[in-house]
Amino acid sequence: MAIKVANNQSLTAITALPSAVSGGAMTLLETQTASSSSTISFTSNIDSTYDEYVFRFYNIHPATDNAEFTVGFRDGSTDYDATKTTTYFNTYHDEADSGTGVGYNTGQDLAQSTGFQTLAEDVGADADQNIGGHLHLFSPSNTTFVKHYMSRMCVTHGGDYIQDVYTAGYCNVTAAIDGVQFKFSSGNIDSGVIKLYGIS
């Protein structure tokens, strides 16, 4: 099926999808607001209702400078220790225009580990520093296959760098993932909002 383009050769004049294209929908399931919170845990709404769940992060601010923002997945127990294998890479650029780069960070990936996965490292705690981004979790209730996730974070580094951080991996368990927890490696989540959506 071809997608029709407006006469001016732009997509801006298109106001609706063709009837044969399913657009899907994001359904807000839960909102949590941090206030000197040691952790933020989502322990409900993650079930077989949706095949994809999205967490969105708004102005996540650490209480401690240069802390790592992390995630753990719960697979039926009370702990967020589902075994994971992951990747981690980032790009960066500093305010002084003296340092730039892109690379894979072997110090932040996991290989069959039950530890929390870093989503953003060395997050700054200055008043104007924070994190924004999203994490996708796929088919968490499937009991046949591993559970994939991927995330992308825009991070203000404690050394006044901007970082674009990508992580991806899978929980190497066949049990359902029924909970997700976020925390900093040290100190509290001073402030910020995390929203959970189901994707249909």
C-alpha cells in the first residue's frame, strides 16, 4: 500500500491515516512523582493486557551528584533481580565544546547478571541538571520467551556534558515480568515524574 503525499510534497497536510493503517494508541496506566524517593516501583498494571509497555521520564533529578540511574525487573518474587544480558552505548558533548565522542561502554553492560542495569551514568545534581527519556518493555507476561527492553535517555552529566544514552537487553527468564523499579546508585530520586503507558 502506498502512502499518499500532499500536493506540496510534504506530510504536513495529512490529517489522518489511511483506513488500512492501524495507528495504535498509548494508554496512560500510572503516574508516579518522586519526592526524595529512594526508589520508584511499578508493581501493578504490568500484565498481559498489552504487548508493549512504555515508561516516560520527566525531569528526573538526583539528590547525589554523579549517581547512576538504574532499573531492575521483578519476575514473580519480591526482588527486582531478573537475570539480564544488556548493551550500553552513548554519545556526549560538553558545554565548553572541548570534548565529544561516541562509544560502547563495557563497564555498564551486563552478562547474565541479577544486578540493576544503568540507564544513565554520572547524572548531575545541579539545580538545572536532570534526565528525560523513555524505556520500552516488550511482552512482559509471555512465559515462553525472554523479555526484551530498550531505552534512550537524554542526560545532563555532572561535568556539564550532554549525553545521549542507549541501552537494550533482555531478561533471560521465562517467568513473567510483573514489576519494574527505578533508583539511583546512591542517594534519592530528589524529584521527577515517571509515567507508565500501555501500547495497543
